Amino acid sequence: MKIIEASVEIWNPEEELRDIPRRIERAGRVCYKSEGKITEGSADTFCRGIIKRGHEAVLEHSSVTVKFIVDRGVSHEIVRHRVASFCQESTRYCNYSKDQFCGEITVIKPLYFDDKSEGYRTWEESCKQAESKYFDLLNYGCSPQEARAVLPNSLKTEVVMTANIREWRHFLKLRCSQAAHPQIREVSLKLLARFKEIMPVLFEDIEV
């Protein structure tokens, strides 16, 4: 059994992301027929204005694709968001006994357990037992979609999510808050930090 940490990766090229505010301005100014006011530095001012006024429909003209590597429990929260598109690693079709998975399952380390704690040892033993029973069921003759019934919630899954900027703002406001589950907050904070670095004007108002 392999234990890894959760992670997040933005798939769009950085140059494309940095151009998003200008693309949003170009679309939004059609509303006011003020295209003539577009200058080298006008996009940030325009975007701040529409966000301040709550005119966030304009932000739907650009999208970003992100890959999350999280556990199954966190993935269930991610795919609840709309409007967005998702592709997710499937336990129906992935057979973890095969060579491409090195004949083992991979689980996500919970950030709330210290490695040397009794809680961590209990969690690790439970995952190992689930892995053993999963392979027992496969050996018995079950298909992967049948054997998956015993897989743990901590099982690693990969989720690719594409959403427009308005939906990413909504996602991050919810998932970076103190009320969010700690494991989805873990990856969401990393994503927010990266968005603020590349597209500050579109995410600078989201406070952690």
C-alpha cells in the first residue's frame, strides 16, 4: 500500500491564465460598448469593478482546468459543484491488482493525524486490511466494480475539474473557509494561493 499527500495541479499554461483578465474585459465591455477604453493596464480596473458590483456573469467567459489528487471522500465534495465539468478515476474500471498500479492501492494521508500517533496507526492498519480484502475479492472472482465495495474512503482518486472563473470563485470561497472539511481545505488553499499569484485581480478579494 502506498501513502501519498493530496495535491492540486493547474493544467492551463501560465501565459493563458495571465491573459484571462484581458479576455474578460474584452467580453464585458461589449455590454457598455466601451471597447475604446481598453488600454494596456485597463483590465485589472475593469475586473475589480465588475466584481465589486456583483456583475460576475462576465467572469464566465474564461475557464480553468485543475487536477486534484485527493481521497474519495473529498472527491465527493468536489463533484457537487456546478456549473463545471469533471473526469474522475473510476473504481469500476481500475483494477488495482494490475501492473500499472504496481499491484497495490494508494491512499491519501490525512493531514489531521501525526505520523506517530495512535490515530494514524489505526487509520493505516484499517487501510491495509481493506487493501487485503479487496485483493481477496478479486482472487475470489469478483470484478473490480464488485470488489471496490471494501475500498476505504481514503483511497486516492484523481479528479479533473474545468470551471469558469465565477464558479472557481464560488468554489474557493466555500472550500477555503474554516467550516470546510480540513482535507478539501488543504488543496483549496494551495489552489487559491496559486490563482492569487497568477491572476490576483480575480481572486484578491477572497480572504482566508
